[in-house]
Amino acid sequence: MTKGPDKNADNLITVYIDQGLEEIIPGFLENRRRDVQILEAALQERNLVQIQIIGHRMRGDGGGYGFDAISMMGTALEQAAAREDFSAIRRHIAELIDFLARVTVVYQR
């Protein structure tokens, strides 16, 4: 079964997830959408600690749910916050927004 945005197939990012995670994946992705809002507010407030915390959590959680790309984005956010690189933080937040808009999940047995 496939769940995700109904968009042009050329722009989709397909992630294959174990069917056993089907009930929790929508909540996981919704939490990442909430993270975007928190990250944007933290960036505006220049709250690097908050950005590092969210990046660290994304780094740890992404792979466990089958989203290696989210883990990589979390690592990049965490490192950019440690460097106080606000331009990179903006780019990585934009990457996360783009990923969440284009991701389609295919559940496999």
C-alpha cells in the first residue's frame, strides 16, 4: 500500500518502509512537520541550542523509522548550529520542508 502526496511522479521521493511501521509513520512525519515550525521560530530567535536539540533527535530517530535522509538532515542541522552557521541552517530547514512535501511512503512486507 502506498501513502503520500498525490504529485507528479518525477518529483516524488519514494521511501520503502516495513509494513509493521505503517500505523506510526504518519505520526512520525507529522512530528517532523511540527519540527519545521519549531526550527523556523528557533532560527528567527537565533536559538542555536533548540536547533541542535531537534537536529540531534532527527539524526537519531530518522534511521530507526526508515528515513535515512531525515537522519542526514538532522546531522547537518546539528552541525550547522554548532558552527553558528545560520545560512546553512536555513538551507537545511528548506531541504527538510522540500523532503516532507515530496516524500511518498511505500509499505513493504
